Amino acid sequence: MSETTDIGATAIERVVGEIRSRERFILTAHEGPDGDALGSLLGMHHLLKQLGKDSVMFLASKEFPLPIEYRFLPLEEVFHEAPADMADRTAIFLDCGNIDRMPVDSLAAENVFTINIDHHHDNTLFGDVNLVEVDASSTAEIVYELSVLLGAGITPEMASALYVGLVTDTGKFMYENTNARTHRIAADLIEAGVQVDETYRRLYEHVPIEKLRLLSRALEGIQYHCDDQLVLAYIATADYEASGGSEEMTEGIIDHLRSVEGARVAALIRDLGDRGRAARKVSLRSSDGEVDVSAIARERGGGGHKRAAGFSTDLELEPLVSFLCGEVSRQLDP
């Protein structure tokens, strides 16, 4: 898709102009949505509704059930099929670095005007209008900026959604993408009605025993590769069966792997069963930032941040581990 021309306007001003001039929207986010994708999706929906726009949210049915952490978000209105009037709607992609990460043909059709709002450094700029702020802590932060420029009040519902995006993509405000502005935005959202303690409990303390059993099996099977520079865990279908858990309960396990002393890169490989088109999914984390894991993910059609990325694959376990080890070694010892 070609980018529209508006000489003199910044990207965010152009998006503001498009939102003001258009009436009907469909919102979506990347497959396997995380807290920022879901929070931005819901926050933008509330923003558009407040402006009197006709807004619908879309996520493919295969994304449900969502990970346990995000099921408290009010997403009952999400469409699982593109609406009949799709051609009359403007598509807004949120937190989606590559249009292939939302593989739904009707949303990517040539006659659909597309606005791309994201903060990933490897975004492919696939929209007719692209608002990609790589210095933003999260896509939720960009939606907050848009609400200010559009003169919309931050409702408690919008604040709660955006806060989820903010707190999850900054690792509870501990990652390097956290800065003073991040905290100022968080303060504004709290003043608008976020219940911080309740949000924290919902995200991090409502843990089913099956998830803890699955975590235990993952940690018991930790492997070291590439002269111990890659720490890896594999969750197989048998682990789901033994623990009573499921693939959507794997959220957050990668963070335990990243904390292993001496590891440069952490990888969590898990079987997908019948939830996806690929056989398994890989989450990657770079502990010290020396390895750009988004570059590794892009080699297999995925993406993300330099220190947090992922991809899906049909590779069998042995060649997949060899691929990861080779990519890590190539970056550390080119």
C-alpha cells in the first residue's frame, strides 16, 4: 500500500486528521495479542466511540481463549469475522509491525484504507498512513497521545485499557523503554480512574494451579546451548496433558528464563496443538541487549523488539534449536 501525501504534516497530525475526517473504523492487532496489543485495541475503540465514530474491533477466533492474564479485559464486542461493510471502513492496525502478523485477507485488501500505529523498530510501514514511534514505551502510549491531540477525555475504561498496555510492555516499568514520560502518562491514567492494585492482581496474581504446574515442567527442562549463551525451554503437548495446562497459560514463562544468570538470550518453544497454522511458537528475550532477537524472529517471518520478539514455525525441534543457536552465535561472534 502506498503512503498518502500531506506535505508539512507530521505522522501523528496526519493520523489525527484521518480520524477526524472518517466515520467508520475497524480495529485490529497482531496475532497472539499481548497486553499492549489488547490494551491499545480496547483503548482506541473507547477513544473512537467517545468521538462519535462507528468502531468495531476484530481478532480472529483462533486467538481465543486469551491468555489467563488478559481475560478480565472487556472484549465481548470483538468481531471474529470481518463485517459486511468492510470496504467502507478504515482499518487501524495497532501494535502490528508487519501486516502478515494479522493474516486476514479482507483487512489487507487494496481497497481498504489502512492506518498503521505501532512502536516496533522493525515495522514495515505497510499502511497508507504510518504512525510508528520507536521511542514510545508502548503502542498504548501512542493511543494516549492521540486522545490528547483529539481533545478526548480519558475515561476510566480507556485509562484501564491503556494502563494494561503500558505496564505489560514496560515489564512493570522495569524495562529500558521506561522513562519519565512513561511515568507521567501512567500518573494521568491513574488519575483518570485506574485501580492499580486491582489491575496488578488481575495481571499477575490470578494464577491457576495448572499454570504453575506447567511452569514447573518448563523450568525442570531448561537447556543450555551455544556455550551457555542461550537458555531454552521446550513445552511439548505432553507437558500440557501432564499439567492440565494449555498453550495460553505459557504467558510470562519466558521472563523466568531471561532471569537465569549468565544467559545472553532466552528462548521458550511451545507446541501449539490445533490453535495455529504452525506447529510451534517461539518467544525470544535478550537479557543484555547485545543480541537483537527481533532480527532472529524476522528470519522466520516474525518480529518484535530488539530485546523481546517471537515467531511461529513448522520446524522440528532439533533444526529449530540449531537455527536459534546459529543466529545467536552469528550476532555475538560475527
